[in-house]
Amino acid sequence: MSTRRWQARQSICTGRILKPGMRALMVGVAILALTAPMAHAQTSGQVAQPEVLSDGQYVVTFGLDQTTLTAADRQVIAQAAQDFRDTGSARITVTGYTDTSGSPTYNLGLSQRRAEVVADELERNGVPATNIVTIGRGEENLLVPTADGVREPRNRRVEIVVEEPPPPAPVAAAPIAPEPAAGPEEPEPRRSALTIGPVYGHNFGENNDGGENDLVGGELVYNAFPGFLGGMSLKQSVLYGFNGENDGLNGRSAVSLDFAPDLGIVRPFLSANFGGVYGGGFQDGLVAGPEVGFNLNLIEGVEMRAKVAYDFQFRELGWDDGILWTGLGFGVAF
């Protein structure tokens, strides 16, 4: 074989060998060109995991330009609804966000739609719609700060906040009743009274023959424990009898139980007397009978006493042989 023919054959062989290598290179470049957009698309469509940040705060996340909830999102939303029921909260705030890819106007609407999707799921879990507030914030308040046009999975989110239940209304303390105003001090009840004054009597039975005489003098009355019931009085009279057969100095001693209702200025009384008479102008003996009258309060502690009494004389059997008394007295109570 000539040298020229051998070189021509080597050239053909070499061309055949290089051609398959170049084809492989071209195939590799084509495959890389095809997979690069797919890898980019996979990265941009990533979804961050939903989270429970703390009691009452929850986050669910979305894919790029998506408003679809994942199973994990639904679990977090169900937990937020249970938290709402357990705490007795009055409101749940649902706020939607986006990343910075897309226009701000579009992202604002997208964030609102995401918030409404979460609100619907809360309602499905038993939260009343009237207790849910939805807000769309778009690109505001980025969880991960980025430049404009960056696709960041953690910024594509909805935050759920279960607000603290309102504190119970304070129970108004029962008003303390004011101390009753001290009125005027009640005066100490008076336990005794001493009265003195003139007394006149007519004796229808001075002697056994039916003689009569008149009696005049003064009477001292000491009243102890005055009151509606139970008052007791001691009475002592010093008298002089005249117009009779046996005129002279005499006396009358008696004790009485008194019934005296208090009507204010006037205190009427009814008494039962028991005692004795003695001295000139009397046939000495025991007497008993009723007495009526009244006490008139003139000023504080000073009173006037008027009375009429009748004594039955035990030595005389006739009721008309007794002694009729009338008297007037002035006294002090203490």
C-alpha cells in the first residue's frame, strides 16, 4: 500500500472516531439545558413546613402562587381551632402573606385569598365565622427578608393568632353600708320622781254616827320605777281636820301600784292605794281605794301632778262612808 493511501485511510478513521465523541458532548449539553429549568422550577415550588410557634400562634405555608392546604396545614389549623374552644377566646386573627415574586398588587390579592382559605378551614373545625378576622398583607412583614423578585417558601404563609380571652369582669365589691348617723343620745330613763303639793279631803264617815269633816294639808309622793306597768308610789300626807266633832292634826300613809302610759307631755295614771289614816278627825283604821290623775311635763325633769282618789274605810261597812281626796302637786324626776 502506498504511503498516500495509508494517510487517507487514517484520516477517515480519525474522523469516524471523533464524530461519536462530539455527539456525546452535544447530548450532555442538551440534557443539562433541559434539566436546569426543571431544577429551578422544583426549587421555586418548595413549601416550608407549618409550625406551632407558641400557645395561640400558628403558621401554615403554601407553594408558589398556591392557595391549596396540605394535610400538615390542616392539622395545624385543627389545633388552632381546638385552642380557640379550650381557652374561650373571643377572636381568631388570620393574616396572609406572600414572598416578593410577582407584583405587589397581585401578591396583596393572593395573600387575602390564602387567609380566606384558612378561615374556611377554621369554620369547618367549628370556629364561628363571626369570630374570625381575615387580613391580606401581601409582601409586608417578610419572615425572611429578601430582595424584590425572590421566591422564598417561608414568606408564603398565613399566620393564625388565637387571641387571649377577655379577663373576667371585676366583681364589684359590695358597698359597705355607711355607719348610721349617730342620732341624739337618748336621755337616761328617769327612775324616780318626788312630788309635793296641797291636798284636800272630805270624810263622809268621821264617826260611827255618820258625822262628816273636812281635811286639808300637804302630801309628799315618792314614785319609784315609773313606767307603763309596775310603778310604785309611797305617799305621806300631813293634814288638819275641821268642821267635825273631832278636829285636829292627823295624817295618811299609803302605798300604791301605778298604771301610767306615756303619751309624751301628758302621762295619765291609774293607781290602787292601800294604807291607813290616824289622828284627830279620823277614826284610826285601814283604807284602800282607787286613784286617777295625770302628770304634765312642764319642762325637762319638772312635772305637775293632779289627782282624785277615794279611800274605803275598813272600819265603816258602807261604800259611801269613805274619804274623797283631790290634790295638786309639783315635782322633779331623777
